[in-house]
Amino acid sequence: QVQLVESGGRLVQAGGSLRLSCVASGRSFSSYAVGWFRQAPGKEREWLASISRSGDKTYYADAVKGRFTISRDNAKNTVYLQMNNLKPEDTAAYYCNAFQTTRAYWGQGTQVTVSS
């Protein structure tokens, strides 16, 4: 199975940037597509971006299109979420999700707080 660990979240001022990392265990990382999600208090978990197994295809939610970029380095078993021009409404716990047709794994989350 896959173990996922997110990192990189912290307090940042509006307009700033952060890069989140999702590091996976195991030797089969390249067999999983990966998505990033976030959840703020009182709101449903929101899908943000996904990347295909090889990294050749990416998809973005309208809320983050043009500001966030998902990428992966399979040699390092890592997926990244580059977040630019952060806004207070981006404040949330951010989670990565590795998925196949019959399996899905979640990380523990990393907190991003954007101050006004």
C-alpha cells in the first residue's frame, strides 16, 4: 500500500507563495495518479488539481487555475503543489490523494494559513 506525507504548509501573507510536497512510500508510485484537495472549517473537501501517472496530463479546479501548479517527480516519489498569489480564502488543510481504479490513499494533511 501507499503511505503519503504532506509537508510545506505554514502561515503566509496574502500574495505570497508556498510549495507543498506529498511524499509517497513504496516502489509503485508511478502507477498512481495523484490529486490535491483542501478542506476549510465548515466546508466540504474541495478538489483542486490532479496529475496523471506519468505527469503528462494535469487538471485544475477553476478556483485555483492560473495560480496553482501540480507537478511530480517519480524518481523522488513526490508530487508538488506550487501555490502563488495566495489569498485568505486559500486557508485550509491541504491533502494529497493517490488513486487507481480500485484503490485510493490519503495523507494526513498540512495546514496552510493565509493572513490578510
